[in-house]
Amino acid sequence: MKRIALILLLASAAAQAAPSPGGGDDLDKFIADKGLLVQLDQVRQSVADKASNLVVTAMGFLGVPYRRGGNNIETGFDCSGFVRAMFEQTVGLVLPRKAEQQAAATQSINRRELKPGDLVFFNTMRRAFSHVGIYVGDGKFIHAPKPGAEVRVEDMSMTYWARRFDGARRVAAAQSPDAAN
């Protein structure tokens, strides 16, 4: 992906350094000849596919019981164990174990920028980033909520969650093991 960005940057610089009478025709031809748009679309699709897979996989765990310190389907999940397991199974990325560590290891984003697969954090224990879930879209997230409950989807606009919202984070593409491809 870095290679594609570098090629696009160099192509843009070359086009600006030696403008052609036809405007962007040379640049357009260069991009088309090198197949850069196709590569860029493939990278975008790969990212979208991973987010979709993450959300679909997480939905497959609806109903799994909460268990403090739990990190697998056999024993159950706590919130950060659930997030960690989903990322490891679908993206091949091992996130830190605790919610606050996951927050520290990811990129802060504005709530308006949320996309499926992003992480959402809440202050549920009178400390920042004490709860985490995976954003699924449409203002909803999936998480392992508390003892006695099961993995479920909830609406972030519900008063309880809205008052405790701590921020949104994105797992940077550079953190993904195949980001260099």
C-alpha cells in the first residue's frame, strides 16, 4: 500500500513538473498503464472485506456468555477478550488484552468517522476506556457486556451508553500483518 501511495505521489509530482498541453492526459495514461487504479481499488476492497468479515464473525458469537477474563467461546468472553479474539480470528492481528491497552494501541478517530470494524470505548467503571466493543454500523456495536449477560448488539444512542461514551478508535492498517503487501 505504501508502494502505491509513493507511485501516485511521484506520478503527481512528475505531472506537475512537466505539464502537458492536454492537462491530466499523461497522468491519466500513466495511471491506467500501470494499473494503479485497479490496485488502489483492490486495496480498498480488501480493507472493506476485512471489516465485513470482522463484523460477520463477531455476529456469529451472539449469545456467548460473559466471563470476566474470558477470551474464547468455550469459557466465554469479557469485553476486551471478545474484541481481541475477533481481530485475531478475522484479521490475524493480536491486540493487547485489556480495553485501556487496546485504546492506547489504536488510532483515535472522530465519532462521525466510525466505520464497521472500528472500536468504541466506554467509561463503565469510573475510569477511562474501561469497556470496549466493535462498531457494526448504524449507531450500533457488539460487545460482551457484563456478568450474567451474553455477547449482544446494542445501540450507542441509548442513554446508558451515550453518557459513558469515551471515544472511537481504528486499528491502523500499518498494524495489520499484511499491510506491507
